[in-house]
Amino acid sequence: MSLAIGPYALAGRALLAPMAGVTDPPFRELCSQFGAALTCGEMLSADQSLWQSPKSARRSAARAQQGRTAGTALAVQLVGSDPAQLAAAARAQVAEGADIIDLNLGCPAKKVCNRLCGSALLGDEELIARIFEALVQAVAVPVTVKIRTGPDPQRRNATRIAQLAERSGIAAIAVHGRTRAERFLGEAEYHTIREVKAAVRIPVIANGDITTPAQAHAVLAATGADAVMIGRAALGAPWIFRDVNSFLDLQENAPPLLRASVTGFILQHLESLYAFYGEYTGVRMARKHLVRYSELRAESRALRAELLAAEDSASQYALAERAFASGAAAADLQ
Ligand SMILES: Cc1cc2nc3c(=O)[nH]c(=O)nc-3n(C[C@H](O)[C@H](O)[C@H](O)COP(=O)(O)O)c2cc1C
């Protein structure tokens, strides 16, 4: 069963979750290459007075065009609380090339830019309804929303919010199986996501703690959701989308990637980080990915220290090339 968000028919059922500080255009491009059917940018404040900052500017649709993989829809995620401000921001992002506007109602931070937003709004259904309507009226492209299951375990209102979303013309809803109060503690639960799926006809995307292909399959089966969204498990392992797609399509594991191709992907990732951020920030952004990639290797501690010490792109790249091309056998890389 294929998933469509508005006019965009997605080529698979595994999507990349938005992660601030991680899902920049280089990482999204890599995940798309491995079969992530949709990737979403890092949250961008709806307050346009902040868009001149280098960080916000990098999150805009105009910059995201740079790392775009042909044939994939460009989703920009907005965070805010004022319906008119969000509507104006959505219009501006669509004018810059966004194909999908996603609304962040899942971020656990109390305030982003000194205003309540993200999952802090989950308790205010009346405001959420006004935001949905303002966004859907503001733009002709699909508007999607990402929520948690509710403000806290005593108030799991995800189903009512999903129904509000459907009534307002929201095109799809992603649900992280934790409440706002739970932050990232404990384990995600999928029972509420199953209830959401049963209550609406718009596509429902299940998110939270999905780390293996078999688990992705199990979550789809348990919830009836249309797709899974994977966040943290993709960091250091963007090929998880290839593995999940293979498992969902054929019920079998994909053959392990060859060491040479893993090394090639890591180096390609470094090159696109340097190109996107420039030398100074590129080297620093690359570090967090290299730390995660170094976990592929048995001697990861020593390797991590060495990779983190590199101060310029040429030495960082050369170290990575040596480190990932030598040492453990190919099977160790999976
Ligand atoms: C470092 C980090 C940054 C995140 N940033 C965002 C964000 O910008 N927008 C958002 O909706 N969710 C954000 N999230 C939440 C993820 O999208 C996702 O819902 C959560 O990590 C659970 O999925 P996972 O278990 O697959 O990681 C972030 C999560 C992490 C770990």
C-alpha cells in the first residue's frame, strides 16, 4: 500500500524524522539516497525576524534546495504558536520552494524563542485548531503535523488532535509515541498511535524508538500506520532506510553493504557537509556524524578521539578515509 501526501506519492514507508542539528540538507540527501521516502528539515521558527541568522537561513527552503535529491518533496518544518505568524511563515517558505509545510507540535522544549510552542501547545486544542486552519488556508501545498501523544500520560489527546487535523484539511499526521511530559524517557508506546490510525482517514505515521527493520515491520503491524518515521537510529546509520525498505517489501534483510561503499558514503557525506557549511562549521558539524560512524568500528574510542582532534577539513577527511577504509572486516560495518 503506497503512501501519498497531497500530490506526492511516496516511494516507500520509511521516513526520516526532523532533528534539529542533524537533518540538514547533506544528511537528508544521504538518507534519501538510501530510500527515505520523505525527509523533513530541522524546525524553523515562524518568527521571520529571526530568519537572517545563519542558523535559520540554513533551515529555509531556499537553502534546502541545494542538497535536494531529484524527485523528493521538500518539507520545511515550522515551529510557533501564533496562527497568523505561522501562516505568513508558511507562505514565505512555499515562495522559496517548499513542497510541504510541516507543523512542529512535538518538540519537548518549553519555549522556543521565548514563546510556548511545539508540544507545549498540545493542551490547547482550540489554539491548535486555529493554527491548522490558518496554515491550510495560507498555502496551496500540503500541510502536515507532527505531534506527541498528548501533554502527559493523564491527557493523551492525540486522537482528538488528529481528528481536528483531518477536519482542518491537514494532509498527514506523524505521532511520536510519548507525551510531552515524558520527553525522551521510558519507551515509546504504539497503542495510542493505533487509536489515532483507527480514528482518521488521513495518513498516520508512527514514530518513536524504531531502531531495526523488524521493529519497523512490527510497529506498522501493531498500529496499522501508513509509514514509520525514524530519527535517532539513522544518525551514524543512514542506510537503515535501505534495510527497512527491504524488510518491509520482501520480509528479509538486505545483504550487508560492502565496506568500500560504506566508506564511500561517509566520505561523500563529509564532502557535502563541507560544501554546505563551509570549512569551519563543516568540520564541526562533521564531528557529530563521525563520532556516530566511529561506533561502526571495534576500536571506536581511539578512533573517535583522533577524528575529533582534526581541525581542518583536509586532515579530517584524510583521517576518516584511512579509518573507515582499514581495520575490521566488511561484516563489522553492519
Ligand atoms: C537531536 C534531536 C533533535 C530533534 N529535533 C526535532 C525537530 O526539530 N522537530 C521535531 O518535530 N522533532 C524533533 N526531534 C524529535 C524526533 O523527530 C523524533 O520524534 C524523536 O527523536 C523520536 O523518534 P526516534 O526514536 O526515531 O528518534 C528531535 C529529536 C532529536 C534526538
